[in-house]
Amino acid sequence: MTWIDTQHRGPVSADAWQADSNARLGGRVQIFNASRPAGLDGWTMSVERYEVLRNHVLASIDAEPYTETGVALGEVIQSAKERYGQHSVFLHAKVRNLAIYVALDLQARCEIETIICGNSAHLRRVALQADPEFSLGVSDSSGASSATSRNFRVAPDVVEPGAWRA
């Protein structure tokens, strides 16, 4: 059986985003966790560590052809350990744990979602759907908005737990 993990899915509160903005002023990123009060996990990570792992998680997902089940979280973590285990940014840090926290954070930020496939977790980008009511306000030289100026929003309930199976 396959389903989407909704426990860690965002969005998080405006207070969490404000805490993140404040933390970034000091070179830190507020780690989000949608299953915690106000979406805050209660700690920060250096921007440098966060960006390295964020880019790794997203690149790992994007490197694979899109499937309903995405890429295995275990593979993403293992490749992060192999690639960054001896990196100077991660001295005295557990890359495995940090990669997991960043994956949870990205879920809370609505960038990725976790698909549970049997006993393993898989990651994929959040499904997007066109929203004609939400325009970036881009217009062509005549002043008319074009179809390409449309933005996309996260589809809030694309697939609920148990709605589809592998």
C-alpha cells in the first residue's frame, strides 16, 4: 500500500516564517517541522549546511524520472553521507540526521512530500496544479496577461492516504 505522509506536510504558520527570516539575518535557518507547534522544530542550522543539503535532496529527486513513488529517502541519505561525510561544512556533524531534518523541513515548506511505500519512505516534489486565479501580473507589450504569466500553487490534497496504491 502506498500513501502520502500528511503528518509532516506544511504549510506552517506565519510565525514560523518570521522566525526563519530572523534566523537568516544571523546566518542561520529555522528548521521547520509541520508536526510541531507553530511548525517550528525549535532549533536552527547554518545557512551553508542547510543549502548544501537542500540542494542535495532536491537534486536527488530531480535526477530521477518522475514517478508516483519518487526516490527512496534511504538512497538520498546514503548519497549525502557518502558525498558530504568528510566535507568541511559538516565536521563534527551527523550528515544522516541533518539530511533527514532538511527533508522534513522541505515538507513543511511544501517543496517536497513523502510517499510511504510499504515499509520505506520516498521523496518527490509536491504536485503542482495551474491556478488561473493566481497570476504573477506579467503582461505582454499590449498590456494583456498571457497564459504563460500564470503561477502555480501547491495542490492541497492531490492524493490522500490510501487514495491510490502501488
